[in-house]
Amino acid sequence: MNVRPPRRILIAVAVLLCFPLTWRAQTPPPEKAAPKPPTEDGIPVTSQLAIDKCSPCHKKDDKSNLTRISWERTTPEGWQQVIRRMVRLNGLQLSPEDARAIVKYLSNSHGLAPEEAKPALYIAERRMLDETLPNDSIREACVICHAAGRAMSWRRTKEEWELLLTMHVGYFPLAEFQGFRRGPRNPNAPPPAPGTDTRDPGDRAVEFLAKTYPLHTPEWAAWRAGMRPVRLAGRWLVTASEPGRGRIFGEMTIEPTAQADEFTTSTRLFYLQDGKTVARTGRSLVYTGYAWRGRSQSKESGEPEAREVMLLSRDQSQMEGRWFWGGYDEFGIDVTLRRAGNDPVVLGTNVTALQAGSSAQRLVIYCYNLPTDLKPDELDLGSGVTVKRIVNQTPGTLTVEVDIAAGAVAGKRDVAVRRSVSTAAFAVYDKIDYLKVFPEAAMARLGGAGHPKGFQQFEARGYHRGVDNKPNTPDDIDLGAADVTWSVEEFLATYGDDDKDFVGVLSTTGLFTPAMEGPNPKRKHGQNNFGDVWVVATHKDPKAGRDGKPASGRAHLVVTIPLYVRWDTPEVSQ
């Protein structure tokens, strides 16, 4: 009589046959090797608060170095990201006050020099742009997941760059196979050419990063030696521009607070395009002696809270950067500030271009502290531009009447009032050769139901071909924002494309508002409202272009789904 063994016994026997009991012959695992000593001197941590909060995980040595921390430098945003990760993954408990104090300390003592921070400042400014990548290793190993500027914002020893690679493998295992490692080589493939670097992208990226962004640099040593207290109290003159709203002039008053390197601000901005004046108040903190990070609000209807990211010059006389807002930080103002003194200052003009052969043109010059006894011959607007008379003068403006010669050379003109000069304040041209729509490649995100909409503001700028009479060459002359009509055309990607009817609407000022997310029963197959279209700008003056045709330009817009997962939370920096 055959008795069939229970199923679980058969499975156990099969497992034993497939996997011999070699475990009995295995030797105990070797003892963990002692960590290698650092090959470079670290940066001591001298903040007792940072030591108390960080040393439970980061071992402190006899030189006050904390493991990992003492061999890294980065921006305020970089240190915020680190603390956020420690809280989420490693159980670090911090009050908001302690977190801000530690970020401030690390940014000041383990930060970047201005020369190191500026190439990657677009990350902190939340700018959407096409990066210039240094090599294919960075493209393959880093940019598959995030912007290269994230890596450019750090300085580490080679050991730390290697540990960063290892950390990515631990937290994001797919990164190893998608970017860091090539995988097994095809045995049938021809051998690589002599001299070909056959290392994996991750190894090549680490070598490049360690060489290009090391811990110790002459720039950081020089900045640390010369870094001094930030003294910004007083009046500052503002020149700015906002896509869709044009040029802005104004003033900011900065006042110190009881906390070192922290300030309150009061700002008045005048928008030339619609004549609107906006008042803003805010608070800011300057990290590392140059990195302005602030927030400002306005009581004016429709004016949102803005985050401010600017870089202060070494002599503390100028700042430049971006103020931004929106669900995806898509709106923003490009800002330049200069300290107001006793000397006269010419800020700019109300127009960006004047046409050759025109006469009796009114030009408004925006200025600060100009003398009141000016005469027309004390103004110089460049070759071919004649100041006929001064029409009016106020404390902040100088209105003049000018003639532009018919044969005036096309190009930028300075505005000089006595010894005060605004360089390249406006352009002279004969015809608008073509238009460009910015951004040339753009993205908007559906939203409105459960996620914020990602808007896109477009701007059309006119251009003159320059001396070589060829478009899109370095000598082309930017004539500034053009007066255009906006429209949307289908970007034909598939047969029967109907994206332009569902992705959203474009306003008369070039603001694209995307549609709502979620399936749309009015579309084929009930699909979402995503798609891509052409955004077209056509100059309102049919005689503005050459060959009797109005100048026009277009940009490609992709309307996609909301950003359902956001790895970086903005509330940490509040």
C-alpha cells in the first residue's frame, strides 16, 4: 500500500535537493573592518546645539569633527533638505527654532562661497531652464532623477561622494541599475576602442564630482577669511521685470532686527505697463554673508506672498535674484537692487525700443536724486538720438522729447544724465525681423480638483537681425517685450489630435491656465485633459515685420498631469 507523503514534506525535500546544506560548513562572517581614517581634514563643528542634536548619530572626534557633517558643505536649502531627511528617516527630533538655528550655523560655517553658489543658484531660485551638463556621466548617473544643479550645490571629499552614491543605492535601489551601473556587457559586441573609459557611469561621476566640487577650495578659504557682518539698513533702488507685466521700478527700505543677519523690509514697486503701485512688507535672513532668503506679502488684491532668493555682492552694494510664488513656483520677478546713496542714479526708461526715423517721441527716464536744473544738452542718449526738450521732471522721473534719425544705426543705447548712466537702456531699430516666445519649451500642469494648477506665463520679444542680417545669431538685438495677440494651434502628434480644445485657455496677456485634472468624458476614450500645443504670438502692428508680413513666433507647450508626489516640502523653510 502506497502512502503519499503530505504536500509540505514534498516541498521541504525539494528545497533541500535544490539547496544543499552547505550552511553547516560555512565559517562565521569576518569581523567588521574598522572605518578608514579620513584622507582630508574636516571642518570642525563648534555649535553646541548642532553637537547636541547631531552627535547621537554622527560621531565626534577629538578635533570636534562630526562624521559626514564635517566633510560636507552646501547651501541653506541643502542643509534644510538634510535635516528634513534626518527627521523623517532617522528619528531626529527638533523644534522649529532649533532647526532654523542649526541651518543658519551650518550655512555659515559649512556653506559655499558666492562664486561656488552662483552657478547653481537657479535651483534655489526655482527657475525652469535647460541645464548645461558637464559630461555624459552626470547625465546618466544624476540627471535621470534630478537636476544637475542639486549636485553642483554641494562640496564633498571623494569619500563623501562615494558614500552619497551608496546612500542612493540604499534609498533608491532602481538608481543603481537605471543610472549607476551598465550591467553585463554583451559578449557579442565588438571590443571598445582603445582608450575608452569602460567604467560604470556612477564611478565616473564620482571621480568628476570629487575633482570639480571638492571640500576644500580657494574660493571658500578666501570667503571665510573675509566674511564680515551684513549691514544692509537703508534705502535700496529696485529694477525688475515680470513676464506678462513688464518693467518694474521701485524702492526697498531694509531695517535690522534684534537677531544678527535678519531684517524687515518695506517695498514699493511701480509697474510701468499698467501704472499699478504695489506695497510689500517682509522679513529676510542672510546666510553665509551673501545669501538673501526672504518672504514678503502685500495687502493689494491679487498680489500673492513671494519667496525671495538673492545674492548679495561682496561689497554689499547690490543684490540680484528672483522673487517667486505659485503652486509650482512658476511665477516670478527678476530683481536687481542697488544701495541708494547721495549720487544721482538713472534706473531705466519706460520703453525698450524706438524706431529709426520717428520724431517727437516721449521718453520717460526713471531716476533717483537727479538735479532739478537739467538742460537738454546735459542728456546723451547715443548716436542718432537727439533730445529736443525736457517736457517734465519729478523727483523720480524725467520726461523728454526725442527725435531718432532715419539712418540711425540699430543697436542698444545708453542713457547718460550728466555723469549718471544707465547702460543699454533701450534699443534703436528699423524693423522687427522676428519674434521669440519665451519660454520656448514650456510645461503646465492640470489641476483644480485635488491638486494645484501649474500655470505658464508666456512673453513675446521682438528681435532685429543685427549687422550680419541673419536671425538667431549672437549679434541679434533684443528689442524687448512686443505688443502681440495670442493664440493656440494644434501640435499634431497623432491622427485626429484635439488637444487644443481641452488642455486649457490662453489669455490676452499670454497667461496659460490649464484645465482640470481627471478623466474627461467629452474626450475620446474619456482620457485626461493632457496634451501638447503650439502657443503663437503675432505682432499687432502688421507693418512691424519685414516683407509686409507681421512678425510672429511660437513656443511648444506640454500640458501634463499634476505632480502627485512631491519629495521636497516647502514648509520646512517657513
